[in-house]
Amino acid sequence: MTSSKEGLQFFLDAKQKYEFKKAFDLLDEGGLGTIDSEDIVIVIRALGIHVKPIIISKLTRRFDPQNTGTQNSKSSNYTAIFSGTLDFRAFLCIMEMVIFKQFTNDEIAKAFEMYCQRDWEVIHFDDFKRAANQLHENICEEDLQV
């Protein structure tokens, strides 16, 4: 996470990218390095995120690498989903947008302030430890440090 004049910006960490790469590879049945844009709905739903079909359609249309897409009205219980192909980079960009756009900057800032009790721009180990204790979470210090 970084802060800027425009607001907070968030990025997936290496572990999250790795997990998304595994999901992408499962969907890349032919091993061509692309997936059908309709398949992104599977990942979004698996994360428990609910996004309007039109948003998914706009995002996939924006990232269709070779402009291969067509409008498809019979896909994944969504109407008028844009059907094309996405490479991993496009897939990752869309996932980042979907995950981080579900929260407003104010909501994120409030959550950050709950963890970071000092005037710092980062959350420290002691902050996580205190939060875990307040939530009565039984998490060992080793897991908190990761």
C-alpha cells in the first residue's frame, strides 16, 4: 500500500500474485497463456465478491489484448458479458481493480487507522499483535510476523 495526493493506492503482493497465477493456469486449459474473459467471473465469485455484469464486461473489454471479443448473452448466468481472451497481465489488472475498488478510500483509511495507533505510515508488528488480542484471535507471533 502506498499513499499519494490522489488517495490511497493498493497493489497485490507477491504471494497474492502467485495465487492468482495458479488460478489463471487452471483456467488456461490449452496452455496458451490466455483465458476466456468469461472465466474471470469464476475467480471473482470464488472470492465472494459481487460485481455487476456490466462492470466485468467493461473491464474485460478494456483489457482484451487482440480485440478478439464479441458480445455473448449466454455466459455464466450473466447477460451480455463480453467474450474475448485475456493474458495473465490483463487478468491480474482486472483482479486488482475488482478487489480494491470494492472499498472507498475513507473505509480503507479508517481500517488502517484502527491498526496503526501511531502517527506512522506503516502498520507494525505490535499493531497487529494488539489487534489480534482485541479480536480474541489465537494467532501465534510467528504467523503475525509473516
